[in-house]
Amino acid sequence: MQNFWNKIKLIWTDISLRKKVGFVFFALIMFRLLSSIPIPGIDTAELSRFLTNNQFFGILNIFSGGGLSNLSIIMLGVGPYITSSIIMQLLTIMVPSLKRIYHEEGEAGRKRFAQYSRLLTVPLAAIQGFSLLYILEQQNILINLTAFDRITNLLIVVAGSILLMWIGELITEFGIGNGVSLIIFAGIVSQLPVWVSQHIFTFDVSQIPLYLVFAVVGVVILAGIVLVTEAERPIPVTYAKRVRGMKMYGGGSTYLPLRVNQAGVIPIIFALSILLFPQMIGTFLSRFSNEILVNISHFLMAFTQTSVLYAVFYFIFVFLFTYFYTAVTFDPEALSANLQKNGAFIPGIRPGLSTSEYISKVLSRITLLGAVFLGVVAILPLIMQFITGNTSFALGGTSILIVVSVVLDLIKKVDAQISMREY
């Protein structure tokens, strides 16, 4: 506890750190202000009813930082930018030139890669914005709109998403931590007062044992997430001795840390996007009077978070995407080549192909643990709902995972800044 207050004191007394923390707070305040500015033509009563009865848009509302609850100008949140980044990462497998830019051209290559992600965000935001606004209009939430109003609303929500992406990158550049992650974190935390107030107003003394069980499960989940997020598998690395002139260099030993959860929360977000797609199609088809389309709509809408099939597919998708995303973002061959170039080797393993195969084998084993953990965290709220019949923990596991990951990353960044100050 004393160490915590010492860090707070250092942040407050150091001008550079104070400015960075202040900029993060200012940017997040701007984000919350933007989320309260609605687009025109909304039937607020119909919107409230629709969000209450629709799980798909309820989930989107959480990840848009509450911006969807009043159809704000940033209702899309950073979703298009996240989707764009994932697509670009996946394209590195299929497009060799993109892989070369991302892995081999250093910082300049990563800047080019980030610029391509920004450019791709614009059409993705337009597609997502058009689909969302069309569905909302079909549900009589957006009323009395002319063609000009529709175009205006689309331009507003696309601009809002791009503005939020820009704010996130400013936080990354001038603040502390990853800006996009902090925006998602702020969006989830902003829903906490609403969640607490709802439970206070609906408090039932007879439900105290259930609340205690939820509290214990929440603490266990929190401890497990911290443990797995911080867990690493160290691989020993030794640098060969080299003689240059009259001096000897190298000969030291270190280790290569492989994270158990290498993919972060991306597999969960990816799995949610796919599993919520049938519900979006069902919502779209529900407006038609054709009997076949109505039956298809009912079938798709039945595939909800309360079904066992949904939980099974959710776990499978999270498990598979964890392996897939780890394979995309972590290249054992490139790592092996870099070790060989720098005169480093893993004791007992030959440099080159053998090193690459060894790293791949170790990574595959620890990713198994990370994939199972992510899958369990993703479906644990569904299991709790099934056992207790209480919907209070909808998305609880995913939300906690995101919040804890962002907080741990932020603490590391602050510690790094403090260490630099001391040196």
C-alpha cells in the first residue's frame, strides 16, 4: 500500500508524468461528453424498449461506451478501427508484402501498416454505420427521416468513429497506455454506476446468499485473470562469446518470455462478432411479412445467449481464434532468425529450423492453457445464468478480462515511466 501511495506522489510531483496522466483524463472526459450528444430524429422511448429487449444491441452498447444507449455521434465506438486492425493482421498471412512491411521494416514499416489500418477504418465504419442506422429505422427508433437526414446521420456516425480513433491514438502518443484499450475500458467502467444503482433498487434480502456466491466467483475470476495475464513461460537464451580486437563481447544469458495469453482479448471480441451476426440478420428479417423470412428470423433470433448451443459455439470459436491470432501475430521463424543474427541460441537446441520448431512447440502448449482459460472466462457468465437464472453477470467475464488487462498494462507503463525518471 505504501508503494502505491509513493507512485501516486511521484506521478503528482513529476511534471512530465502529471501532464501525461492529465492528458489521458482530459481525453476520456471528451470521450464521455461525445457519447452524450445524440444524432437527430430519435424516438427515445422506443429506443429504451428496444435496447432492453435486444441482447445484440445491449452488447454493442457496452463496447461503444454507452454511446448506443442514446444513439450518440460516437455510437460505433472504436469497433470499426478494431475490426480494421484485425483484418490487417489476418492479411499478413495471405499477402507477403504486408508481412514484410509489418515484420521486417521496423518502426517505419509498422507506421505504414498502421496508416493502412486507419484508411480501412473509413469504409468499415460506413458499412457498419449504414447497417446499424437501417436496422434502427426499421424498428421505428429513427422516425420521419428524409434521404438528406439519412446521409447526414451516416456521415455523423462515421466521422464520430474516426474522431474516436484519433483521440485513442493521441492518448497513445501523448498519454500513458494504449489509447483504444483505454477508451474501451472507460466505456465498460462508465456502465458500472448504472449496474450498481439497478441492483440497489432491486435489492432483495432473500437473494443475499446468491450475491455472496457472485462476489466469491467474481474474486476468483479476477485472481485467475491476473494470474494468467501475467503468466509467462521463460525460454533460456545464451549469447555466444565474440572477440573483437583485444576485447571479448557477449557470453551473457537471459531468457525469452512467452506469454500464456499471447492473444489478449481479441479472440473473445472476434467470437462475439461472429456469434452476434445471426441475431443481426434475424433482427433485419423480422420486419418482412413473408412467411419464409419470418421463420428464418425466428430461427436466427432463437440463437441467443441463453441457449446451450450458443455457449458451445462461443467456447469453440474463442479457443480456435486464440490459436489463430497467436499464429498471426507471433512468428517463431522470424524470432529464430533474429536470435541467430545476434549470436544467441537456446541451450541444447541448434540454431535455425530446430530453434523455430522448439519455440513453436512450446508456444503451442502454453497457448492451449490460454485458449481454454479464455473460453472458460467467456462462457462462465452464461454458466452462472444457467445455474441461477440471474442475468446480472451477462458479459461479466469478458468485461472483467478487458478491464484487468488494461489496468495491468497501464500499471506497467507507469512503472516504466517512473523507472526512466529515476535513471
